[in-house]
Amino acid sequence: MNSGILAVDVRGLRVRYPGSEVDAVDGVDFRVRPGEIVALLGPNGAGKSTLIGTLLDLIAPTEGSVRVYGSAPRGALEAGRVGAMLQTAGLAEQVTVRELLSFVASLHRDPLPVAEALAAASLEDIAGLRVEKLSGGQRQRVRFALTLVGRPQLLVLDEPTNEMDVASRHSFWGQVGAAAADGRSVLFSTHHMSEVEHAADRVVVIAQGRTVADETPQELRRRSGGSTVRFRCARQVPSAELLALPGATGCSTEADTLTVRTTDPDATVRALVHRVPDSYDLQVQAVDLEEAYLSVVASAARRPGPAPSPLPTPHGG
């Protein structure tokens, strides 16, 4: 396979469900390169699940194209190039973990040895337990092992660490990083921003069915103000004076504490000390990724969207 082919190539994707007057996905474009880890974020109802459904050939586009390693999603799935770990996926209950993995491995052309899949998901100690006896976090680890056993080139992970404990999460993301280092691509959704911060090469934010951000976590923080400079002052400082500081993108006041959002905290602080010499108790804090994400989503909600277009309804997939 040509290593230059994109793992995921989504162009102009629109999906409208039967009976709906609006698009669940409204013109989304994004790419995932081989070996890249991409976080897919968005509020509930934003279109994330629909987008994942098109990649897994569960939902057909109303308009646009979805390619997975140069193929239509069904072709990529049939070739074993895609492994999916979904929240809604059930597990056979009346078998042991090893039996379940062995059965699924037997369905693949070139499966990962069951022992390796068990080790990758830290399941060796519970391989002999029946699935019905497992905790929620253990079940998630089984789903991860099932995702890996077919040696997929693209891992699609939907809220993968739900119910995992801290040690399991740490081990899980270590295995995901190793998969990416081996050339596999990873697309995951999560509500844990610390996971996005440490694992993702890029963040794609979907809101109201559209892509509203597609950049690195660091770029997303910078676009949302980057940092905050907080200080106290016995007098009132006009907002216009604060917004005139270099790098300032916004400001607020609460009692005697003033806050300036800035893309260049060093320049802001230097100018602040010069222009507001009676300021004291200065604190500089980087905007965390959750704040940046919420800012992007809120900005998208304020942006008016186009009227729904008369598109045909999607067919089954």
C-alpha cells in the first residue's frame, strides 16, 4: 500500500436523516495521516457519532465523500484495515476473555497472536474469567484487545477509557502511542481533555454539524487567547486601557481583580507594569485545553448558519 495515502479523507460530508430538516453533518472536511493520533471533540448532538458512523459504513453520506486508506469505508473494513472500539458494542457474556479473543482472531486473515492482544490490553491476569464477571473498566480493555487483534491500520476509538482506572488509562494510552509509532492511525473521541492534551497530534472540533477547529492542541489554546494575566489594583482600570495592551484579546473585572486574556503574556505583563504601575499580585496562567475548547464551541454557537438545503435523505449502510 502506498504510504502516502491518507488514512482518512473526508470531503464535503453532509448527512441528513430521514424526516429531519437540518443536516446532522453539514459540510465537514478533515484528514488523518498515517501514524497520526487525532482527537474528535464536540458537544452532544454535534455530529461526532454520525461522522464515525460514515467511517464504519454504518451511515451513508447524503453528499460528499469518505475514503479510508484510499477506499470506500466498506472496502477498508472488508480488507481488515479498520478496527473500531465503540461504546455501544456488546460482548459475548458466557465465554472467557481468552475464548472471545481467540474466536475473533480466527475471523481475520492475519490476526495478532492472542497472547499479544491480551498483553497489549493488560488482560493476562483475567484471561480465564468469563466476560459476565468483568467490571466496566475491564470490559473496555477487552474491547480494546478486540480492536487490535485484526492488526488494523486505523483505530477508531469512541470514549475508550470510560470506567478505566488511572493505571489502566495510563497503560492504554501507552499502547495507543506505540500503535501510532508503528504507523497506525488513531481517531478517538473523549470527554477527558487531559487525554487530548497528552495523546493527540491534532484536535478536530465539530459543532452544529461543522468543523469549527482543526489544529494542534497548542494552536487551539493560542487561538482562544493563549493565557490569562490576573492582577489586582485599588483603582478601576478602563477596559479600553486593558485591551490596548500588546496581545490582549479580552478582559474582565471582578471586585479588585482584573483579568486580561492574551496571546503574548510576556509582552502584556511588560506593558501592564509600565502603564498600570499601581498593579500588584500579578499571576500568569496558560488557558487550559478545556477552556479553549469551550471557547471555540461557544463562538460557533453564536455564528449564524445557512438555511438547510433540500438534500436527499441518506440510504442505509
